[in-house]
Amino acid sequence: MSNKLIFLYVLLVILLGIRLVYFYSSQKTYTKGERISFVTQVLSNPKEYSFYQTLFLNIDPVNKVLVKLDLDKRYYYGDYLKITGILDILVLDDLTPIFTLNYPKIEANFRENNLVLAAVYSFRQKIINNFRSNLDPISSGLMLGIVFGIKENLPKEFLNDIQITGVMHVIAASGMNVTMVSAFLFFLFKSFLKRQLAISFSVIGIIFYAAVAGFEPSIVRASIMGIIVFSAQILGRQQFSLHTLLITAFVMLFVSPQLLFNTGFALSFSATLGLLYIPELFKKWQNSLTESFITTISAQIATLPILLTNFGNYSLLSIVVNGLVLWTIPLLMVLGGLASFFIFIFPPLALFFLYLCLPFLYFFEAVVDLFATNGSTVSISSFPISLTIAYYLFLLSLLLFKYKK
Amino acid sequence: MKKHITYLLISLFFLLGIFLFQDFSTDDKNLHIIYCDVGQGDAIYIKTPGGKDVLVDGGPNDKVLDCLTKHMPFWDRTIDLMVATHPDADHITGLVSVLERYTVLHFVTSNTLKETGIYKRLVEAIKNEGLKPRYVYQNDKIDFGDGVVSNIYWPRESAFTEFNNIAKVNELSVVQLVSFGDFQALLTGDAGFSVQDRLLGLISDVDVLMLPHHGSKTGVSESFISTLKPSLSVISVGSKNRYGHPTTFILSLLAKYKIKTLRTDKVGEIEVVSNGETFWLSN
């Protein structure tokens, strides 16, 4: 690394440090029984029950609250709400406390008035409705998860099975989605447009996709990286994966410091780093058959402590499950993407693409079912931070040793 | 690229296989009545020999969707007739989910009202589907055109002067006798024994009785059981529900008349199949 580059990184780290310290020292804390009033945006679909509905909302960038409301009004993704109520605390089954608001006052409920965003939200809802009315609950939930990272439509039991078998990353919004979208769009546009123009349209496409998927940290991460890589191509430069990743992390943390403790953000970055460097360790065994196993293992090695800290369990069979199902994911993404596109152009074709997904989805479901009932997980009640640090230091030294050779 | 085309061809091949399998297995010219396992509530899916799909109530959650998924082929997203026996949450919540995901052609219910949020949701969903609720009364008849007929035995029109159509919706539940040849199955919603006693002279010799009101103590009287003489009774109930359904009184009554009883909380969903002469249980 050149001196200039080191200087740049030191500068960036200092800048980020100031931003983080300022952000976290000015955070408000909340207590039970406190009366709060805030304006927030609905960024997940309301869950509806027989007698009430719940919304999971942000009080501020860091704190979230589970709001219980009457069924008589409907709230949509993207809506803004002004809420006033008394905070309560609910302890979940896994002993984590969360803030709740029971039947607070909703003083105002207004739609997004930015036309572009409003259009994006309506596209998103239309795709969700179409998938749900053409496929069974598990298949449509899986498709929405795989293509857009929208998890809320999956039945709870199946979501649990997915977690047990260690394939949650497949239905979470991940960088792979963005990679597929950008590759597909570029391939498409390049066939009839000039390179520069094709790249520009692909970038717009990526941003549109990220908006439909709901600006999840991992999608934003991959989108920024994708855009940097594309821009580098317009400017005629080679891609620098590590630098791209670091700069992206910097930009995201600087803009949204609350991501520092976001699991999705941590998983996305560590997995990307892992995929950059760890496969090298398994080079000896690399062939087209072992490829998806090596990918899985690399990502898992890189993210293990984060998974253990946040989810408390690790499935011993997850490598097998991943090896069995991962090949279906790119196909499902492409088919689901095409289906989503044709919903607005020619719905019967959208239906055809969705039907083509069914055999893969049934297969995916069968594998998850099989291993969820017969699998074994290692459960850990708490994973100490010191062990996490030791783990990553060990991993780093192993990699440094390998790359020195 | 070539690899992907191969995958797609394989997918198309399997899709055809799934199509043939589901088409063959769901087209047997029998009447199927499936008491779905939806927990504490009712949801009954009926497939007539001519392939009409009927849903009577939707249960207290969206588990009814799993039931429909299991019994309808993947390309069939149309419910020909939806019946809401009465507007209580444990009967209509699932209907909202079904209306949002399926095309529903006809909606039939009792002329009752409710002030609850979920009822408003149902009304909204029916409107969005472009449906007009059709209110049914005693002596109405729904003919599916393939030998299956549903005769409505309750509510009587005069019942609306007796029972308030907001507060007493249970007593105004749609009670229907689904018949196919010699086979008869009675679906009762939550109508209590004050209603049943008035039906005593009208219905007899039922093959399958769905116990009213999940086997609650107000659900059924001894004279009703002794007149109907069902060979099978079905109780749709959630395990460890807070109402104590089904009551020991009902269970001992059924035992006294030696009526085989199946409960959704014990055996999961219950599928009754009939060819118009006899009936059997499918698993």
C-alpha cells in the first residue's frame, strides 16, 4: 500500500470516529412508562391477527418499537405516521426486551409524496400481491425472500425451519441479489446500447431494485459497490475489491452510524470479505462440483461469530443444506426478476415464469423440511466478545500467513 | 447460459409431472369435505365431484391457506363459493387472507353485522374482489350441478326479529346440509341448541355431523344427537383452547350414542370422501 493510500485511510477513520462519537453521545434513551411522540416511516408490512395488527417501527435511527393497533385502519409500506403513546417493555421468549406501544394515538397518516418513491412502493406492493395470489404461501414467501429479501410473507414455522437449517441468508436481502440484477441488466442493455449508456442504465436499474427491496443494509452495501465498480469501468479503471468494500463501509457508516450495530450490515461485510480471501485456502479442492460448498464454507467461516452472537445457534448440517440448495438460487432470482418485470408488461408471461420456479421451490422446501426435522444444531446461550476478537485475529493471521507465501 | 437452459428444460419437465400428478389426484368424481386444522375455529374446504371449490368459514388465522394449498392444484386459484356462517373472528379471519390471494366467485352469508376490525376487513376484501354478499335463508338451495346440493336450514327469516343481528350472530349462523346422493353432512357454524331444536323435524339421518360451536356446552342437545344419529362427528377445535372446548358433557353424550368422534386438535385435518353411496375417511 502506498503512503498516500495509508494517509487517506487514516483520515477516513478519524472522520468516521468523530461522526460515530458525536452520533452515539447525542442518542436519547427511553424508559418504560415514558410518554413519547415521534414521526416515523412504515418500513415493514403490518402483521395482521384476528383482533389487532402490529407494526415494527423506528422511534429514532437506533431504537425500534413494536406497535399494536386496531384493525380498522390499514397502513402501507412507505407511509409516514405520527404516533403518541406510553412506552412499555415486553420480554420476548429469548429474553430480549423490546419496546412496545399498545394502541397509541396515530395523529397523522400520510403517504409518501415524493412521486418516484411513491411509484416504487406501489410497484413493490403490486409484485407482492401478484406473487401471493399466484403461488402458495411458502412458495410466494420464498420467492419474495429470494428475489427481494422480503421475509414477512413466509409462514412462521417455515421461517423457523429455514433458520435451523442455516439457509436464512438465501431469503435475506443479500449482495448476491444486486450482483445478479446488475449482471442481468448490463447483459440486457449491452445488447442494444453503447457500453457507457448500458452502464448508466444498469446503475439506474440497481438503484430502482434497491428501492423496491427496501434499502436493506446488505442491498445498499452491494449496490454502492456495484455502482463503484460500474463507474470505475466508465472511467476505464480496474476494480479494487478490497478498497471498494472499505470505501463503501465508510460511506454507509458515515451516513447512517446506527448501522454499526446492525447484524445485516455486519454479516454482509464480513461475508463479502470472506468471499474475497478465504476461498484461496481451499484452492486445492476447487472444481465445479465443490464450488458452492467452498463458497458456503468461506462465508460461514467469515461470519460464524456474528451468527453465534446474534442467533445463538449453528446448524451442523447447514453446509450440506447449502450445498444442496444453493444452485437453485441464481435461477430463482432470474426467473423471479423476469416475473416481476412482466407483471407490469404482460401478466400471463409473469405467471409462466413463476410456474417455472415451482419445481425448484418444492425441492428447496423439501430439503429444508427434511433437515429441519432431522437436523442437529449447536446452541450457545451467549458468545463472548473476547472470543469473537480472538477468532478474527486467528483468521487474519492464518490468511496473512497464506498470502505471504 | 447453456447450463441455465438445461435447468429450465428440466424444470419444465418436472412442472409437467407435477401438473399431471395433481390433475390426476384431484379429479376423482367424489365429494371431498376437508375439515381443516386451523386451531380454535372452523374452516371447511369442499371439493365437489364436478371440481367446484367451496370454502365454508376461514378459521382464526391464515392456516386455511395451507389447507387449500394441500388440496387444490397449484394452477387453480379460484374459489367458486365462499360461505361465512357468521361474522365472528374465529370463522372469518382466514377468509380475508383467502380473498386477498384467491379469486372468489360467489360469497354467501347470513344477514348479520359486527363492529370488529376484522369484520371491516372482510367487508373491504369482499368489495375489492367485486363481490356482492348474498344473504341466505331457510329453504334456500345451492345446486352445484354435479349431484351436490347444499340445502340451507337456518337462519329462518323470522329469526331476525327474535335474535339481534349484531349481538346474537351465533344463533343466526348459516346451517347447511351438504348432500350427494345418499350422503349427507351437516355444517352448523356456531348455532346453539335453541336453534337446533327447531330443526329437529326437518333433518334426520345425517352421515357426518360437524359439532356446532367447537363442542361448546351450548352447542348441541341430546335430542339433536339422537335424531340425527350421525355415524361420524367432527369437532374443529384448538388444542388447550381457553374456552374448554369440547366440553366433557358433549363428549360423554357422543360416547353414550356410540358416535365415532374425530377432533382436529387430536388428529389434525379430517378428510371425508363420498361417492354418493357411502363415505370413508382419507388420510
